[in-house]
Amino acid sequence: MNHVVAVGAVHACSHVGEGCGYPSPSIQDFYFRPLFSIGHFHFDKPMLLVLISTLIVLVFFWAAFRKPQIVPRGVQNLGELGILFVRDQILRPQLGKKGDNWLPFLSSLFFFIWINNIFGIIPILYFPATSRFEYPAILTATVWVLYMGIGMYRQGPLRYLKNLSVPSGAPWWILPLLAPIDFLSNVFIRPFTLSVRLWANMLAGHVLLLVFALATWYLLTLKIQLVFSLASFLLLIALTGLELLIQLLQAFIFTVLTAFYISGAYESAH
Amino acid sequence: MQLAMHLHHLLYVAAGARHAQAAVAATAPGTPGNPITYHILNLGALAYGLAAIGPGVGIGIIFGKFIESIARQPEAQGRLQGFLWIGFALTEALALIGIAVFYFLK
């Protein structure tokens, strides 16, 4: 019955000084007590964070492009910076100029993932919602439906599956070995790695930050020199910087691969 | 009410954990009186350690080749930097799938 135990980083024995040892972060740190419940529906902190990030994306882009002007002023500058980054670095290399219709989808995807990742280092929030598997999973499900659906619609189901399974230029005698592997890779392994890449990066980053934050606190209570706790704190700061890079990179990679899979659905990538 | 219930449960678990610690210290592990066994080998950590070898080599190769190619042709840096980050993230993914497995096996 009591499957929801942790409120943040609470463990069964977290009173230092009673010989409990270092409260190492575990999978329990990713489960949260619900903020409120309606019947069996529990609304917890990651859901709140996802809602907040959606609101931020909506409000920011609405404010930036409410009254667009040729010479941008104010927030429009920032909004144009973001949109042009997505268009020139993500969309144009994969989809080309005629893929500009995908810009709203790809930029929403990029900024949604990036802002959710950034919540991992924002004070008070301090949790990247993308480190719960359901959020990258649903994004990946959307992308999978898109690239399979568009491919089958534009190229016909059998021809699209053939394009997924058979790379051009492969000699005929290797096809019985290569085609099943390629088919499995493009249809099943792609969504798996796409979701797990984003999820595991955020999980590992959050756990790293937790390890050093808890160590900073734990070493203070051990009656040893202050310099050990200080070293842990400095390393925590350095890792936060690393997390900044990784968060942006993972959002970028997810969007780039989405654009690449969609371009493969329009025409054969080989 | 929920909060009080959860706090009560937490205190109960905390008390139970200390009780269990005392019981473990009193009897030998593995005997019928003490079903808790000490794990010498943490399978998850071993699995992740082995899984990190490949991506470690791979990431080293990617960045090494990037540095080498910039040394040969410095003006190609802008174009190659995109491939650098894509290659890094794709290789890192395998190491991170390993760390996700670590949490399942823990």
C-alpha cells in the first residue's frame, strides 16, 4: 500500500551521528509524494514541472512573436535567436529548405526538452522531469508514430519497410543477414535508444549532483576538517556546469535525430 | 492526514531498520535466524564497469580524430563541430544505457 515513500532524498536512516553512514542516492529519490490526488490519479512534482515548462515555452514564444516586426525589438530578438538556431542548426541540415513546415514542431520539442532539463539545476525545483522515463517515452512515441506514419503514407507501407531494411548498394547475398538486423534497428531500436539516451543522461546527471550535494552535507557532520566538505562543494559547482552542457546537448541531439528520422520518412536516407 | 500517515510509516521503517541492524549484528549471515546475506559482488556495478569500456574508447577516438583533423585543416572546425557533438552523444548513449541497467540490478 505504501509504495510512495520518499519525499525528496529521505531514507529510512538518515540521521548522521547514529552510525547510519552516507545516505547514498537511490531510485527512491525519483519517486515523489503526490501533491494532491483525485481518486487514483496522483499529481506529483514532475507533473507540475512539466506543466510549468509547457507554460514557459508557450508564454515566451507568444510574447516574442505577438507583434512581429521586420526590425526586431525586445523579446523578439531572443525568440528569433532561438528559432533561427533550431532552423539553421537542426532543421536545414536534415530536412532542407522545403522542410521549413516542421519548424514549429521541432522548436517546441527542442525548447520543451531543454527547459525541462534545465529545471535540474534551478533552485527550489532541482529536478529534471525528463529523468522520469515516462516523459522521454511519450516524446519518443510521438516521434515514432510520426516517422513510421509519414513514411508509410508517402512511400507506401511495403516500400517504406523495404527502405528501412535494405540499404542501397548492399550485395544480394548478405541481405538475409542484414535485412532483419536493419529492420529491427530502424523500427524498434531507434525509439529505444532515442528515449533511453535522453532519460539516462538526465538520470545520471541528477544522481551525480545528488551524490556531491549529499556528500557536502554529510562531510560537515563528520567532525573532520572543513576542507573536505568544501572540496565536495566545489566539485558540485563544476558538475553543475557540466550538467548545463549536457542538458543543452541532449535536447539538441533528440531534436536532430527527430529531424533525421523524419527526413528518412520523406525519402530514403540511403 | 496523509502526511501524518506517511511520517508515521517513515518513522516505523526507520525504527525497523535499526532493529534489523541489531539483528544482523547479532547472528551470522545466511543462517535461518538471519535471512539477510552480505553481497560481496555488486552485480550492477560490475556490469556498468564493463559496459563503460566501449564508449570510453569510442569517445576518445571521436575527440582525438576531431583534434587531429583540426590540426590538419583549421578552417574545417565549424563544419566538423556539429558532427563532433552528434557523435559524442550517440556514443555516450551506450554508457548511459549501462548506468540505467545498474539501477535495475541494484
